[in-house]
Amino acid sequence: MGKFLRLLRKDLEASKWPVTMLSGVSLIWYLFLRLKLESTWSLSQVMFLLWFPLMFLPFWLIWESFQTLRTEWREDTAYTLIVLPVPGWYITLSKLLAMFVEYSLLLAVNIGGILVIFRTQLPEMFGSLLQELPVSWLIRSMFILYLASLGIFTYAIVFIQLAFVVSKMVGRLQGLVALWVLALASWFVNRMGILLEPLFRWVPPVSLDRLFHMERVGVTYDSFLWNLSPQIGIWLAVLALFILTAWLLEEYVEINE
């Protein structure tokens, strides 16, 4: 566990610069919009541009998940991992958790920046929404959506890690190989979701009405159920790809001693 925590600490320290840079850019953007709102731009224009940093965030983090592995090879630090030595899943999991922390911090900075910089405009921006929906419901719903975004993010990172590691096992055409691995991994995961779905039909569907407490905010649907049986097969396939990536990474590093 100590070795894993040291790896996680190293990855978190490497995230300081990108988190600081992107946080600064986002806050500057919000301050710029606030100044424009007070001078020439309308509230609708500012509202349209306000969400650009949050919309850009997933693309940035997907790129970062690729860069965290690429940096190990570019700076030859991948080979020093042999000295520890550590299993491959230590490396992939520590980078995954570091990306979770980076994502959470950036999300908190962006939301906090909006709430602080536009605090006097919030009633005008979201007044009708806050009046119609309880704050507790909004917080609960946002937290559930945050957890769901972490799940989707995990899905993407595992694919990227596998594509990168496999591409490093070939001498040439690494970019093309990585693209093929991404396509095959996506096909494999979706296929396993279909094939394993009958095994998990006994799992009851989740009522999104109850999950989001929609009945408390006056929103009702005749049928709004989330079928979990295909999702379980998909996530088992993602777990299998994660294990495969960790094994390949461990073997690849050992081969290049």
C-alpha cells in the first residue's frame, strides 16, 4: 500500500500545474464575462458563454489521461518503476484516481467561481429554477450526475490507457494501432454488455423518479426506469480491460529493462 500511495502522490503532484493553469484560465474567463455583463453584453450572451469552461473540461481531462502515461515514456520515468517494483495495476489505478481528483477540483473551482463572481446575478440567471425546485433536490441531483460523470470518465480513461499501452508494444504506426484498439475496445465492451445481459436480468431496474426524488418536485413520468442488466455486463468488460491494461503495462516495462 505504501508503494501505491507514493505513486498516487507522484501523479497528484504532476497534476498541480495543469489544475492550476486551467483553474486560472477559467476564473479569468468568468471575470471577463462579468466585466462584459456590466458594460455592453446582455445577460443572455453571458449565459451562453458562461458554460464554455465546463463544456471543455471533459475534452481536457481525456487529453490529460493520455498525457499522464505519455509523460512516463517521454521522460524515461516509466523504466524507473521497475526499481520499486510495483504491479501494473498500481500504475494505472493511481493515474485513474489522480484524474478523479483533478476532475473534482476543476469542477469545484468552476462552479465555485460562477457562484462567487456572479453572486449578484444568480437570482436573475437562475431565479425561476431556484423558486420552482428545492435547493436540496438540486444538490442531490447534481451529486448523482457527478457520480455518473465519474463512471463515464472511467470508461474513457480505461480505453485510453489500453490504447496507449498496446501502441507502445509496436514499433511503428503507434497512432493507427491506438485508434484500432479504441475501436475494438468499444466493440468488445458493447458486445459483452449484450451477451451478458441475460445473466443479470434478475437485477431490478432503478426508478429514476425515486433516484432523483422527482415526485417531490412535481415531475412525474408514466415509466422512467433504468435497466441495469446491460450496464453490469459493460462494466465487467471495462474491468477486464483495466486488468488487461495493467498486465500488459507490467510486462512491457519488464521487457524493456
